[in-house]
Amino acid sequence: MAQGSNFVDYVKVCCRSGHGGAGSAHLHRDKFTAKGGPDGGDGGRGGHIILKGSSQHWTLLHLKYRKHIIAENGGPGLSALRTGANGKDEILEVPLGTVAKDAETGEILFDITEDGETKILTPGGKGGLGNWHFKSATQQTPRFAQSGMPGKEQWIILELKVLADVGLVGFPNAGKSTLLSVVSAAKPEIADYPFTTLVPNLGIVGYRDNRSFVMADIPGIIEGASKGKGLGHRFLRHIERNAVLLFMVPADTDRSIAEEYEILLNELTAYNPELMDKPRLLAVTKSDMLDDELEAEMTETLPKGMPAIFISSVSGKNIQQLKDMIWKAIND
């Protein structure tokens, strides 16, 4: 997946659907009929603006510079009861996990989670009725028809929440990118300073018997992220979609592992308490620097009742066992 500025997870667009075409007020005339009855057809429907899920898109970059999306108007009704042409729909392909919101109210309209799934974002106006609808015993030749309904104009926010089976949660520099680069073909930018990961990296992790799962390295949380501090909200949003949360705490942390885990947990709870319903695992990273005695000592201090494992992405220590733990959690 493209790095840096090419990962676009938020766009705001103005959507204008097509107006419905006017109904026709035509009266039937031919060489045999001098005064025929009404035969005006209905107007065509205005074009919709439609979102369509596409597994070929990973970001919203292709929509970043399309500020105005305008669908075609419906055609007017025709004689001989012929309906006008429908306006051409505008179909926007979006990555799976895209959420559409009303920009004015913030209301979530819907989300797109499946490849090929389509939903109408901004419906086109209905076409007007032709004059033959208004014929009655008292009014044999109505010379009027309905005008079409106007289209709708609205500002829409599209947000992408990364869909992954397991999300890596940890402070900057906890070793998340390194783990992802070791277990998958993803090539995240890795450096020894906080906030290297400014966009979520997705990696497909190969597992036994040709099976695989998707791992997302979510950019590091800092204390106060749930209040929007730092790069908080934009990043926390990506965690909502993951099936399993893998908390990563480095063995060389200044605090105890339990303390660091509690802080991460508090940030997530403050942002969205529902995240607490997801299965959680704990990996103590950079543990190639620990001897057996120190590891045994630290094991005593780990949070209770949670599957935990000591790993090292550099030496490969317990990486396969970690994959087994994750696979079990995803499939439970």
C-alpha cells in the first residue's frame, strides 16, 4: 500500500443528484385523430450518486481531488406514453470499511463492507407524471403535467476504517512496524523514534496450511489520544474495525508492563467503550534482551486473565507461537 500522503482516510465531497425530468402534457394526434386524448409520458428519474465497495481500492485518494460530484438530470416525458430517459448515475468506488456521514449533522448514513456492495448516497429526483395520469370522467383532456422533483445537494464525509483481523495497539516505538515487517510482506517505514507510522500499514500474514490473516499496524497511541491529542482520533478510528486487538509493550519500558497496558486500555475505553468487547492479547516485545530469570520475574507482573507472550521480532523468538495465539483468537 502506498505510504505517506497517498493513504487518504478522510474526504469531504459535495454530492448533487440529478433533477427528475418533467412529465409531458402531450395530446395524441395523427392523421386519423384530430383530437386524441392525453398520451404524455412520465419524466425520467434524476441520476443517483451511488457508493460501491471495491476490494481493489485501499484508500480514498482517488476521491481527494473530486470536490463536486454531479449526476445527470432525468429526461422529459415523451408522447405515446413514453417515459423520459433516467439520468446517468454517478458510481463512486470506495474501499471496504468506508463510512458515509452527513457533513452538516455528523449522522452516519451507512458503511460499505463488502466487495461489489452498492448503496445510494444521494438519490436522484423522481420524474414528473405525464398528463395521462390526470385524465378523469370530468377532465378528458388534461393539458398539464407534473414537473420533476429536484435533485438533492449535500456535503458528505467519507471516512475509511481499516478492516483487519488483528490490530496492533501500542505506544510509538513499541515494535509494531518491526513485527509487521517480519510476519508479512508489508514494508512499513521503521526508525527508532516515535510516530514513524503516520498511516496504518496493512500486512497479510501467512499462516499454516496456506491460510492467512490481515494485520494492521495502527499508528502509536499517546496518552490523551482519546481527547484528540496528537494524532489521536484519526488513528483510534482504525481500531474500531479490527477483530482482535494485540497490545504491544516493549520489555524495556520505563513503567511496569501492567501500567503501560492499563494506560493503553484507558485510552481505548475513553474513545469507545465497545472496544472492550474485543478479544485482547498481549505481546511483550524486544524480549531478546531478557534472560530466563528476568522473564520469569516479569511474567508474575503481567495483567491477569489475558493471553500473553514474550516475543522478539529481531531474533524471531516466539513469533510462530504468537501467530498461533492470534489465529485461535480470530477464530474463536
